Amino acid sequence: MTDAQLLREYATAGSEEAFAQLVSRYAGLVHAAAVRQTGKPDWAQDVTQAVFVLLARKAGALSPDIVVAGWLMRATRFAASDLLRSERRRLARETAAFHMNDPSESGALSSSESGRLWDRIAPVLDACLARLREGDRDALLLRYFQNRSLAEVGASLGVAEDAARKRVTRALDRLRSELARQGAVASAAALPELLLREAAPAVPGPMVGSTVSAALASPGSHAARVLGLSESLARNMTWTGLKVWFAAAGAAMLVLGAGWWAFPSNPAAPRSAEVLADGDYRVAGFPDPRVVHQFIRDLQRELRAGDRTGVARRIRYPLEVHGREMDGAVGGEAAVLAAFERLFTESVAGEILKCPAQRLHCTADGVMIGGGSIWIAPAPGSGHPQIALVNLP
């Protein structure tokens, strides 16, 4: 069964067997990354369990098109970082810059050479992967961390095998450049060999069973550190925007094709024709496009930082809210802060975070962000942009 089928089987039928297959398939990937990032096998086991606890909780919300390896690697990075902070411990990654490898090395590595090079690469590998574009990172994870064929990589990414080969080659070059900046220089021949051999070794057998048990156990039975990591991980992944877990493209099609979202309009005001604005938002009441662009950048920065108060101050009150579980007006900043997670859900925050500050759809009612989860409009009197409406899934 594919990853998507296993996720659906678990989400809809509660199949522990399906979830156990996912854990067996990816526990090695997660555990190896956690070991690299924490430096301690016992900490890595806690991180691994926390990541799969979150996967069990989020299984029904993940897009069918998601690359599970990519999602898990991002989750692992968040969890490991949080664990290191909580333990007040940090790995000495800065030392990598003082142990430069000979950039002219090529060909097969001896066992000792391989070990020395991997010792330089391992502490900085995950940080370098995180700096790659999502498509490049997913291509490398599938090819070298999961040892998939190029045909399988292409099938997972929705491209032909030849396109997958080009993407993997390009991504490998970019990873080598990132590693070199950290002092871990590896040749084009050595790096793929090392990744295939060292990046995701098989996880110890007993860990699969213990991880499945931890992920599917009742919250009250989780170890305190695992539970804390999982809860912190859920918050962090919501507010960093490294992945939107819902099918935003499908939501956008509903917006534009079926009129899913609502926006309150003033029946007394004349309606202008809808336009696809390229830096021109005058129809929405913004004569200077730079004001809109800066507002979006500031809002994205506050969301990434988890600054809820800053976001709440960018709202025009009363805030109009439309959704199945919440519908009506929210009257003030305190009310927004109290209901913040219900208003700025993972999908809503994700649309904001990936929205480019240009070529935004607008009407006489306001400017639409993303697929229509958020609309901004001028504040009465000042004309400054403010969030005027939230459309919930």
C-alpha cells in the first residue's frame, strides 16, 4: 500500500496495522535524523516517538499528495530542537568549520575516510537540508534516505523519471554547497555514497513496536517528555509554515470556482469588476501597493515568531468569521487571543505564510490572501490594511 493509502486506512478505520507499517517504513529515517541532531540515542528515541504521536493525531488532516518523508523530517527537526532547548544542551556544530575536508577527494572512500567525512557532515546535515527548497529536499530524501529508484522518486513527486534525475542532481549540488559553507566539503562522488549508507540506517527492531505503542496510546499514558515534545511540536509546526498540511490548492479551486468563501459587502456601495491585481489594489481602497506588500510581510513575520498579540493588532474589529464551527463577529483583541488557534488554524496560517506579496486577487471589498482564508481591507479613517475577515475550513 502507498503512504497515502496507509494514512487513509488509519485515519478512517483506525487500523493499527496500517500505522505500524508507516512506522516500520519511516522509523529508521526519523531515528537517524534525531540521533544526528541530538547526539544521544535515548533522546533520539523520545524524538522519534513524539514525531509519530503527532503523525497519528494529524493523519486525517494530511493531504493525499504529501511526501511523508519530507513531513517527518521537518517534524523531527522541530522536535529535536525543542528537546535540546528544554535540556539546555546544544551540539557543538561550530567545530565542523575547523575540520575542512579536501575538496579534491573523489572515488570510493575507505572505511576510515568515510567515517571521518561522516563525522563532519552529520552534525550539520539536517540544518543544510532544511535550507533547501522543499522540492529539492523531498527529492533527496526519497532518493538517498529512502533508497528509492529514480522512477519511484518521479512517481512520488509527480514528474517523469528523467525530470526526477535532473531534480536529484540539482538538489545534490545545492546540498553540497550548503555543506561546504559549514566546512563539511564532500565530492560529488562521495556524498551520494555516504547518504545511502549512513543517513537512514535500519532502526532497532524493538523501537518500531515501542514507537507504535507510544503513538497509539492514550495521552495520559505517554511519558512526560514525549507528551511535552509532541504538544510543542504541534504548536511549532503550525507557526513556522515549513509545511501546510491541508490541500491548499484544492481550497483555492473551491474559492475561485464555486464561491466557497463569503465576504461581507456593503449593498449600498457600488461593486467594481473583480481584477487580478499586479501591484494595483486601488479597487480595494489601497492606492499604494507597497503598503499592502509590507502588511503581508509583517503579518508573516509575526506568525512565524508566534506573536499572537502582534497578529491580533492587525485585525479590524469586529472581525467577521465564517465557518462550520465558528460563524459571526469577534468583538475585540481579547476575544481573538482567546480563540486564536480556532481562528488561525494550520490551514489558515499556512495560506498566509506561503502567500506572495504580489499579484493578489482583489475586489471592491478587499484583497484576498492565499485561497481566500483571509481578506484585508482599509481601516476606517487611516486606510491602513487590516484583517477584515477570516474564512475557516
